[in-house]
Amino acid sequence: MEQARPRAASDPQFPAPAVRVPAQVVRGEQARAEHARGEHTHSEPPAPAAIPVQRHSVRGQILEALRAALVGGELAPGEVYSAPALAARFGVSATPVREAMQQLAHEGAVEVVPNRGFRVAERSARELAELIEIRSLLEVPVMLRLARTVPAEQWAALRPLAEATVTAAARGDIAAYVDADRAFHGAILTLSGNRQLVMVADDLHRRSQWPLATGPVHVRRADLIADAAEHTALLDALVAQDLTVVSSLVREHFNGAQ
């Protein structure tokens, strides 16, 4: 699935992302804040002064939570969000939220609004169509080449990734589905041995999953299930080296996302 069609945020003043950060991340962030003030709780020891790995972990957790909120429509296109306000809802300090939003700005998902925060990008249907066209031009020839050269046992190793999309679709879990969808497509392209292709394709794929500016639309579980079924059908065609079916499935898969 290239674009999630989620429900609109309920609060026009500040649509609240219904996302969660794991409790251990929140506790670690709180402990670091307490340590900076010379405080700590009685239930756990004070956090060391600097643990870069944990710091990166907080930022990474926040980044993934924000990406899920973006795809799910809880971060609404055109709305401006401040790092402190988001941090309060996550239960962490503003710094990792600000760093995560800067990464999203680098990816083009949001833009910086001086002295206010970050505005979620408003993307048109034309932009989505252009992204899908580029993906098709890149991925279809590569998959046809791989269908001729990759042995069946290597395709079999990708079966769990296809099944992960089926599982997420059956649950109606949009955030899990878009992650599994990108993982599946990325694993196929990785077999080409072209790391630059994989990075470019993943960026295009991620951007094609952002909601449109025209307003979020609810995603039907049946649509997710049908989309996931195309992954397993594609694997079957790749194993059979049926180039006609491979080409048809990939093009239909992309076209169905518009």
C-alpha cells in the first residue's frame, strides 16, 4: 500500500497523535531529566550523565511514533505542531521530539515554521501519481531481471515478509502494514545488490505513503487484505519465473495505490 487513507484528527486546534512511546523509553528520559537536576527516584538508580545509545534510542522511538502518526493521519496535513506540545503528549523532553521532527523535515514530510514548530506537508494527488510512476519505472525492470536470475530458495526466504503484510492487513493495523509493505519491497530490491537503488526506492515508497492534502479517508480492511494478497501472488510469480505475471502484478499493485 502506497498511501494510507486514515481518519481526520478530531481537534482542529491541536490534533492529538494517538501514538505511544514505550514506557522504558519514557522512564529513561525522565531519569535523565532528574539526573540533570541532581534528582532521582527511589525505585531505580540515577541514570548516568550521558548514554549516547539510549539518547539515540529515544529519538528513534519518537521518530517511528511520529512516522506512524503521519501515515495514520493523526498528524494532519497543513497543521503546525510544536516540539514542546508533542513532547508533553509523549511524556518526554522536547529535544528528541525536535530532533525527530528535523529528520522528518529532511525527508520532506514536514517543514519548519520559525518560532512556531513544524507544518505537516500538504501533498497533491498529482505528486502521488508522479511518485508511483517513478517507482514503477525503477522497480518493474529490476523485478523482471531478478525473476530471471534469483533461485527459488531465495524467494522462499522472503515469504515471512509477505506474510507479515497479510497479518497486519488482517488486523487492520495501518502503521504496521506500511512498515511491512516497505520491508517486503525493500527485501526484493536488495537482491539486486544495488544499495543506491534500495535507498532511493525506499525514500520514494515512504513518501508515497503520506496522506493527501485533500483530506484523510478511512482505509477499509478489505483494501489492505487485497493489497497484501498481491505480495504473496508476486512471490509465486517470481518463483515460477513468469515474467508476464510479474510485470502485470507490480504495475497493478502500484496503480491501485492512486
